[in-house]
Amino acid sequence: VGDGLIGPRTGINYIIALFAGLLIPLLFIFVLFLVKNSIQNIDDISAITQIPVIGIVGIKVNESNLSVFERPKSALSESFRAIRSSLQFLYKKQSLSGSKTLMLTSSISGEGKTFCSINIATVFALSEKKTIILGLDLRKPKIFDDFNIKNDIGAVNYLIGQKGLDEVIQKTHIPYLDVITSGPIPPNPSELIMGESMKEMMDELKKRYDYIILDTPPVGLVSDALELAQYSDVTLYVVRQNFTKKEMLTLLNNRTKRGELSNISIIFNGYENKAKYGTGYGYGYGYGYGYGYSNGYHEEEEAKGVIARLKNILHKRKNNE
């Protein structure tokens, strides 16, 4: 009593307020920079590169990567069929006959390269074409889980001369579709891919299959995909919405100009168009037309969230009136 003001300590409060006032805008700018630095739409791709977009793939709704096989009538499946049609046009443009090869790569891991490889191979197999997926991501094998097969033996075992081709080819539960997994992780993956055994394997596979799908490592991380480009008739580069950074496409432009990659097209994966039309999904077969136009053509996706479910119920009632 009588010693003056004990609290509040206005000086400390002013300092805290100053730091908070600076920190919050900086965090906002940082988050905004991260969002703007990733690919959001087709316009972002067109502004950076002249490489054509061969197809738009929506968000995966089921747990496994076998979206086309498990839900063949979905809009997602139709988007992969549209990619198949575009690929056949590219093959025809090159006057290719007999077996055809396709290589899929991306900038970094997580962009959906394996997901796209599996489903493109599935649409070819469903058209009764003998198809094989060749897992050549020797550093980070993924391709075997969805088919419930083992990765004990694979491409590595063939490349080192340990197993024959018939021993590494595995059948899947999808008719006309076989798989060669990568096998055990080797200490020298790049050297194995550059060896003569790789050429021998590709030559033999071309005698047996109509389509050969090469699932390769991300070209932005390792050079393996560049070594495999010589075996590919067409290369697909997977770009994922809100994930792939814009500078990665600049690097892709440089590789294309240097001739390291040729006959290349882009797949825009994980696309979700939160627009004002219909349910907001605008990919694949029904791209740009909204929910109402494509109703009846596709198997309806499961609505997510209370508001989305209510909209779906109201839409069904309207159609039944």
C-alpha cells in the first residue's frame, strides 16, 4: 500500500503485443507463400510449361489404389479411360506397332505416380490387352501391396542374374494384368538399371505383352528415370494439386530442352475443383459440366460431411419428382 501500481505491467504487455502483431502477419504470409508456391490448377501448369496435360485425375475415394477395378463406373475411372484414349492417339501419331511402353514419373514421392501406374495399367487390361506393370522404383518399392503379392523376388533378382523372367512375373487377380515387383532393395540401383540385363528384360517383355507400364522413381530426386527413358515410347509426368511445387515444372522444362525426356505429357492428379457448379468435382469425363450433367453416366461418389450429404439427398429427391 502506497508503493505505487503493481499491475498490469504495461511495458511488458506492449512488448508482447508488438511481437504478436509482427508474428501473426508473418505466419499468414508464410502460409500464403506455401500455398501459392504449389500447383493449384491447369492455368498454373500452362503458365510455367508448354508440355501438354494429357488428363485430369480426381481424388481417390477408396482405400486401395485399385480405383478403376473396384469402381469401374465412377468418374475417376472414366478419367483414366480418357487418358488411355489419348495415349492410343500418341502411339498412333508415332506410327508404333506391336508392344508399346509407357513410363510414369514425378517430381518427388507422394504425387500419385504409383496410383496412376496401377490404374492406367488396369484400363488397358480391362480392354483385354496383355499388360504388365514393371516396378522399377528399386529404392522405395510400393507396387505389390495393392495386389496382395509378395516383394521377395522381382526385377532386381532378374537384373543380377539370380532369377529368370518367368520366375519374377507374378499374376494378379485382374485378368490380363501381370506385375514384376522391384524385389529386394539393392545397394546399386542406378547401375542395375544401366546394365545390359535391363535391355534384355525389356526386349523379352515386348515379345509377350501389348503394353508395358514402367513405374519409376521420381525424376526430381534420383536419375533412374532418365536412364529408363530410352525404353519408353511415351512418358507421363504426374503433378498433384496443392503438392507439386511450381519450380519442379521449371526443372522439368530444362530436362526436356536438354533432350533428357521426350514424348512427355502431364497428368494432373488429386484435382478437386471447389467451384460453384454442382458438387464441386470437375475432373475426368464430366470435367466442367458439374454434377447434374453427368448424373446417370457415372457411379455416384460417397458424399462427405453433413452439408454434402443433405445436398445429395435433396438432389436425389429432385430427380425422383
